[in-house]
Amino acid sequence: MAVDSRQIAAKSMDMFGKIHNAVDQLLMRGMDPIELANELRGLADDVEESSPMYRSAMLENDKASDGFDREEREAAGEYDDVKKKEKKPKAQDMR
């Protein structure tokens, strides 16, 4: 049984229509638009992260030219954003 790309496209459009209808209903019921947008962004992030192409690109970007990844470099304390900053002593009140 061959997969017809037109049938897949038609079913996809139907599903996107259902998503749009759900968004409209949530807004009509008084959901905060910013909260809804954040929820939808979270869903979009989940979709991207589930993509094999996305995961392989992230792994490629995570490796440095020397073959060590960020996690290994963080463990070695090589990143400034991970290093613990020393606490400076508070200035004494000279009044």
C-alpha cells in the first residue's frame, strides 16, 4: 500500500485546523494570551527536540574542536558562566 502525499497533506491540514480551533476556544474561554503563547512555544520546543535531525545537530554543536563536549569542560571548570564566583567581603560601614 503506497502512501499518497496528497492524503497526508490533507490530513495534516485537518489536524492544524483542529489546533487552530482549540486555540480559539481557549482564548474565548478567557485564557491569558501570553500564557497560551508560552504553552504553545513549549510544545514547539518539544517537537523540535524530538526531531532526530535536531538532536544530531545539537550533539555536533556541543562538541568542541578538541572533541570534548561542554559537559566535560564544565566539570573541568573551563567555562566562566559555570565557575563559582568568589564572594567579596562586604564593605564596613565607616559612619
